[in-house]
Amino acid sequence: MPSRRTAALVLCAAAAAAGCGSTSPPPAPPGARRTSVAEAPESFKDARGTLARLAALRAARDASGARALADDVLAAGQSLVEMEQPEDLRREHAARYGEARARFIDALNAWDRAAAGTDDAALWEAADRVESGYWAWYDAYRGVAAEGSV
């Protein structure tokens, strides 16, 4: 028979595991990144908010909402593309940074074409390319191994 102390420890552990009555956050959409951009240049931060809204629309399969967001995605992407190479970018990461930037530009162009069309499958593929291109570029800026193909 468990002692009172053991029973109290079990109750504390159960309360902690249950989050003390709080609800856990909703699960992230499949493939969602959990990396913070808090220390990134402003253009990366600004684009992240727009891409998060696009990811939510993609998860909800709201093609009309995604097409309505097309101009915002392009504007955020253009602002990011116009950003000068950060001064704190290490020399050994500059080539990968430039390649990732070029792939992001290609993804933005594909997004623009897909958002103007009517094929939802092409729209979601382009949205995925924009987001993965963003993260590959950000990874190159940070000097870490890319999760994508860059």
C-alpha cells in the first residue's frame, strides 16, 4: 500500500502532467517550423507574419483566402528580397545565402503565377515552396544546415 508521501508525489506529478488545469496549445500544422526569428533582421520578421497567415490558410485549405493574401505575400517577399545582405553574415555563409535568396525569388514568382491561376493544387505547392524557401534562406543567414534543399 503506498504511503501518504508517495500518494502526494503521484498527485503532484499528475497535476504537472495535466498542466495544472490549463489547456495545451493546438498542435502545429504538419511540417510547421518552430524556429524563432526574434534575432533576425526586420525583413525576415515582417515576412514571417505574412507566411504564418498563408500557412494557416493552407492548413484550412482556404484557396480563396490564400489568393486574397497573394499581394501581401508578394509585398513581404519583395521587402525581404530588397533587404541588403546583413552585415553580420559570415563570409563562409555568403554563397549559400545568395543561392537561398535566388531560390526564394523563384518560389515567389511561382506563387505569383499560381495565385493568378485557378489550380488549387498548384497554389498549395507554390505556397509550400515559398515557405520552405523562406526557411532555407533564413537558415543560410544563420549559418545552420538547411532543412530544405539549399
